[in-house]
Amino acid sequence: MTTTTHEFQAETKKLLDIVINSLYTERDVFIRELISNSADALEKMRHETLTSEEVFDSHVPLEISIDLDEKDHTFTITDTGIGMTREELESNLGTIAHSGSNTYLVELAEAVKKDVSLIGQFGVGFYAAFMAGTIVRVQSRSWDGSQGHEWKSDGSGSFTITEMEGLHRGTRVIVELKEEAHQYAQKWKVESVIKQYSAFVSFPIKLEGEKVNTVQALWTRNKSEISEEEYTEFYKFVANAFDEPTYRLHFSADAPLAINALLFVPKENFEVMGFGRVDPGVNLYCQRILIDQHSENILPEWLRFLKGVVDSEDLPLNISRQSLQDNALVAKLRKVITKRFLKYMDEQATKEPENYLEFWKTFGIYFKEGATSDYEFQKELAKLIRFESSKSEKDKPIGLADYLGRMNPDQEEIYYINGPSRNAIESGPYVEMFRKNDIEILYTYEPIDDFVLSHLGEYEGKKLVSADGADLSLPKGAEEQEPAKDEKALDEKQQESLVDWLKKALENKAADVIVSKRLVDAPAMIVNPDGHMSSSMERVIAMSRQEKGMAAEASKKNLEINMANPLIKSLANLMQEDEDFAREMAMQIYDNAMIQAGLLVNHLEMVERNYRILGRAAQR
Ligand code: ADP
């Protein structure tokens, strides 16, 4: 018999080190993980028997057996699933599949240290066997009928693989229990763990020869017969989770397609917690047979946070995973289910707005992603997005329907403005005119928000318009701002020559200088010339350049000036009396307006200029 010795991949070593050396209250987890691996292997086997002609050991029933030895202190789990070849043993049980990025591993290590039950969510469940075992042996023979092998390790650095005769198809994991884990050789203990975590496994689990689970597909049962507890347990089972779901949608349809779906929204969003992109969490079944686990096709990508199952009798049983991708029926299913889910969320948002806001805080980012990437569901998503506004409370964002309901019927457009915070927006120049005319304006705080709104384009026939655009038309009934006709007021000719002079003075900075019809108090503000990059886009670019240590002055913008503002009025005199100084003031006004727009200026130059201006003020 040939035996080979292999080192674990460095990342795996680190993980094993944590698993072996931590103290556990949640050691039960290892049973759940091993059962779940066996169930996966059996699902794959069931699928193979449908699609492949030749299967080794085709007569053995698909099932899981658990056997215990109290004297020798061993826990043994056997499945008749697809098994593993030599190469598969080496790579599947020696490396970590998703270990592409370094941060993934750091996060993983942190998470497992804090709460080892998270191990399954990272796709490294097998290694949990070392929470209970000193030595773990895996005997496996692939469904292709090739030579069987035994994998063996004590979890410290290396493992061996040895040829082994007499194996049936499938995998047997033998865990030699640590002293502190001897209880896992006791039937009552193991039975209670199975009942708690693995009740929904869709293959028989035999404990010492006795079947301990009822194999059932919960989603095909009548809603009225399913208890809350069963639903929650099922969620924990499919999501490999420990929390409770916040929303649940269980529905069935006969036309246009036969669908049975059970979808859950989890409580936590692992993606924003820094764990990297989550895998889709909904499994696709056909007549209770798993066709595609963590299916990428059954829901759009931006619903990857959902967990659950979709079962459709209309799908051909022997469909291959590759052909799911461009299968017209799958596309139809996706559309029906997505629309149904979004409708359900809209109903929930109306019924229990507080709960919906909680959801929005955690998962809203996915709906934003959907609105920017998927035209198909824009109408539905537009109803579900939430933003704060000049008429909302802080932290109580509103929907576009709320805005529409409050809006003056004459108003043609829905306005929004982006800024880093409520405070920053409200103290800036953009909202002055809206405040004065009592027109509601949405506040967007993330750069993606403006992409969302510009992608949507309109809501119920009302255009969505950013208030920092140069082409903003004033809402009907809004007053145009006119300078008071006092003795210091600038006449038309003076205004004209001030604008001409400013255009020259700011030649290198501004795209254009315009007399504002909307500023109330502030001397000036920046607006985005038509067809140019928006301020939001510019902020995103600036951020990424800053991260790379590259200075990034924003591109040229339009400067709107307020002819009623005293500073602007005195500038008209100053440009005649002391042109150099007037030019410095003009530049400072431009830079100030840029800062209020959240855009980058050359700060060194600005500070020096600012001191020169202050110096002059101090001489007075
Ligand atoms: P995950 O199951 O989340 O992929 P694991 O660390 O639990 O991660 O397992 C790694 C891989 O080892 C699995 O993806 C699977 O390919 C293989 N494997 C584990 N247990 C079994 C089993 N009982 N039968 C067949 N293959 C298995």
C-alpha cells in the first residue's frame, strides 16, 4: 500500500490551529457540518444518477449512517454520496477553496475565533471535525469506481493518503474523540444534536441502524400546517445560520409556472461586515430533488442575500448546471419569483414601516445595486428605495411615494442633492431655494445613491433631478431670486461687466460664470455643466485617487453667483479699484463653493491665498 504525506496549505494550517486550540461551548457544530457535507455529497449523487449513464455501486441506497463506539471513543459518519478520488481528497481536505484573497482569511480567522459556529458559512466546515477529534480519518471512494483511499491527520501540519481496499461508493469520516468530547460517542447526545440541526436533511439519517429524521420537503407542505418553529428551524438549516430570519415568503403558484418557493431574509449582512461577497443562498429543486445548490441563476445577483429554496416541477430533472444559465424557463422563473418577492417587500414596507427601515439599513445596498444594474425590475425597486429628505426626520428615510404624496401637483420634478451628511447639505447653498419655497428635496449620502436615481430617471412620470445640475428648471410657483433695488444694487450693465470680468479672472478654474436665479443667501455655488461629469461621480474618482495618494483637483465647473449678496456687490467695485486683490477674492469664492460641493481644491494654494486675504483684512 502506498502512503503519501502532504503538508496542509499555510492558510489551512492557520485555521486548524485556531480550531484545535480554541475553547468551545458550541462543539456540537462539528456534527452538523459533517452531516451537511454528507448530504451535499448525496444530493450530487442523486443528480448524477439522473444525468449519467454509468454509476459505480448504483444499487446502494442514498443515506447517511452514524455509528458510535463508547469504548473506543469514536464517532463515525458514513454516506453513500459521490465520494472523492485521491486528487479530490488531497485538494478538498488540504486547502481552503475560497482562499484567493488574504483579507478573506483574516476575516475568517477573526470570525471563527469569536464564534466558531460561523465556520460553515465560510465553506470550511470539514475542519470542524478537529474541534472534537484528536485524529480524523476520511475513507472515500468516488462514484467513478476508481481506487479508494484513506486520508488521515491529527490536524497539526500534515496529512497522509493511503490506498484502501474494500470500500463502497461514498465517504466515511471517523473521528477519534478528544477526552473533552467523549460525549459524542453517546447515542442520546448525538441524537439531540441531529434533531436540533439536521432535521431537514432530505436523506435518511440512521443512528446506530435506527432512522432518526423524517425526510420531508417543508416547502411543499401546506402553509397552515407549518409552525413558526419549523420555519425558523428550516431557515437555520438551509442558511447554515444561527440567527432568526427577519422576513419570510412562502408561496406557490400553478400558472404560468408551477412554483413552490420559500425565501428568507437573514438578520445580518455578512457582506458589509467585511466577509467578502456572499454566495447566493437559494437552492433550486425540481420535484424535491436538488438541481442547483446556491444557485446563481434562479435569482438576480443582487438578491444573493436571500436564503431558501425554489422548487419547480416544470424544470426538466436531468438539466445540467451549465444549461441552467441560458434556459428560458429558468429566466421566466427568475422573473416571476423576483417580482413576487419585491411585491411582498413593498407590502411589508407599507404594513410595518419601522421593520422595513431596519431591513433597509442592513440590506438596502442590494436594492441599490439592483436599481443600477438591472433594468428589468426598476419599477419595483423604485418603490422600495428610501432616502432622507428635507421633510423627513434624521435617520427616518422616506420612499419616493411619500415624496410624491406631499408634492404640489404642479411640480414636475423630484429633486435630490448629494452630500456627506444631513448637516452638511442643510448648511450648503443648494437647499436654500427649496427651503424658501417649501419644496421637498431628497438627501443622498452615498455616491451610489446618485447613480441609483439617475439610472431610475423618473418615478411615476416625474423626472428625478439633481439640484446641482446647471439645467435645473425652477419648479412652477417658485420665486426667482432678484436682487433688492437698493442704492447699492448693481444695474444690468454692472452685472454684465462683473460676469465678464469673473469669467476672465477664473479662466483657469471655472467652466462658466452665471447669474443665479436660485441662490438666496450664499454668495455663490458650483453647478455641473450639462453633459459634464456630475459632482457625485467626481467625488468617487477623487476618493479612489486619494487612496492611491494622488492629488486630484476636480474638473472645471460652472459658478453661479448671487447678485443680491453683499460680497458679490462689493466685488463689482473692487474689480475696478484693486483688480489683483479682487481676483484673489474671486478665486477664493470659487474654491469655497467647490468645498461646499464636496469637491477637492488645491488646498496648499488655497491656504496661502486665504492668508493673504486675511492679512489685508487685518490691516484695516
Ligand atoms: P464546503 O463543504 O463548505 O465546501 P468543507 O471544508 O466542509 O467545505 O469541505 C470541503 C470539500 O470537501 C467539499 O466542498 C467537498 O467537495 C469535499 N467533501 C467534504 N465532505 C465530503 C463528503 N462526505 N463526500 C464527498 N465530498 C466531501
